[in-house]
Amino acid sequence: MPVLKTQSYKPPFPFRNYHLATIVPALFRKVRALNYERIRINTPDKDFLDLDFSKTGGKSLIIVLHGLEGNTKKAYVKGLVRHMNKAGVDALAMNLRGCSREDNRNFYSYHSGKTEDLEEVISYVTTFYDYEKIYLAGFSLGGNIVLKYAGERADKIKPIIKAVVGISVPCDLQATSYNFLKKDNFLYQWRFIRSLRKKALSKIKRFPEYKHLKADIESCKTFFDFDNLITAAYNGFKDAEDYWKQNSCKQYIKSVRVPTLLINALDDPFLPKKCYPYKEAESNTNFWFETPKYGGHVGFANRWNLNRTLWHEERVREFISSY
């Protein structure tokens, strides 16, 4: 479908600065606690996934995936869950491996293209619940997963899945990783790598056979360093470049057969030009690509009161309500 030029998103003046649009909602937005029901499911590789349900008694369900080093308690996840609940849609917020405040059982955890875990969740839901429709939504890294999943499955995607939405998605992982080397993005990368290092160092205490990695983990400063040392090596990829190449969702967009919306702000500091799949959108009638001028990364504040519904949450509801 043609690229959609947003007219409805008009942020207050300070949020036209992409750093403020990104940082302020992430640090200061508060969404009241939801009545999450925690469910743990086991995976075929003897690990587990922690899922948080927020139910309204509806016949439709939205599965929500968080971003890098996030979890289901992040305000951007709870904001979308809350808004969909108000629309009568049940929500299942998925904690990626090792992100539920309890470390997962294996040395490896989640990564940007681990669609098999999403498939496990969908299979669990369709086996044990009686929903008529399922929607998928993902933020940032989680958005890469849901878009990759839709493209991988193509015509074989379960008919119960009616629509998919990705928000602030790094569609090209290689380009995104190198984009963090810019001076403007130093603090973002530092915060992510610090969190990833901390988790990895905690892992080697539980898995002493990997204690030889300690010094190398401590020396990681960039996404290339960490993905080359840990993510790629322990998830079956040759190196960081191979991991990025195989898991970038951009290459899968052409195969998407379910109505799908991608929202990437044009001023997103995380995303370089390669993360804006204009050609792919124009050649696939199932794929809508919306590019607001402002919004930052998972920001989209359209009012001063950040604790209320934000623009992207309403946009997700609007899109999936058509299906």
C-alpha cells in the first residue's frame, strides 16, 4: 500500500525535539498498575516464558511484545494494554526470555528475531483459550519480531491472526546497530549495553563453564561487541553481521499476507534511512507504512499529560478495529 502521511499526530512543541520525544515518556510516563494475571509456559528447550494477561472478557486478544531490555511493566506496554482493554480487547503482554525479573534457564535468552517463542505463545493461546481474533503488536525489537513472524509465515500464518502492528521498528538491524555509534546516540547505547552486560555477567555466575567470557563481557561497549560475543555466538549465528542479516524484518515484508501496519517516526534517533521500507510497502497491498514527522523512538506524545492515551495507542486500536 502507499506510504501513509500522518496528519493526525500533532505533538506539543517540546516534543518536536526527537530526544525529548524519546526520553521524556520513557522516564516520566506513569500508567497505573494493571490487573495482570501471570502465566508461565514451558518451551521445548526446557526454558520458560512469563506472560501477563489483562482480561476484559472479550473475544479478541492482542499479544504485545516489548523492546530491547524492556518488560511488561514498561509504561509503553501498559499504555497499549490499557487502551485495548478499554476497547473490550483482552491483552497478553509477553516477557521475552530473561525479562520478567527472573532469569531464564538457558545461557542464551532472547534476540531480535526469535519468532519461535512468539509461535509458542500463539499456540498456547489457541490451544487453551477460545478467542475469535488475535492481533500482534510489537515495540522496537518486539516490532521486528512480529513483522518477521508475519513475513516468515506468509500464507501459512494462522487464520485467527487478523492484523499486525509494529511501532518504532529497527527493520535493518545492521544499519541500526551502527547508527548507535553516532555521538547523539552514545547515551542510548551505553544504557542498553550496560543492562545487557549486567545480565550476561549474572549468567556466568550460574553457568561457570562460561566464566572465561567475563573479561570480554566487561569490555563490551557497542552492539557489535555484545552481539558478536554473546547474541550471535550462543543463538546459532556465525557472527554479529550474520545475526543482523538473518533477523532483520525488512526482507520479510514482501511476504506478509495479513494486514500489517508499521509506524516509524521520521525523527526517530535510533533508526537510519534503511529502517524506512518505502519500496517494500508500495509493493505489498497487505502492508501499510505510516511515517509521522515527529514522535522520536516509542514516544508519540500528543498531550502534556503523558499518563493518558497517547497517539500511537489510538492509532493501533483504529487499525486493528478494521479487522
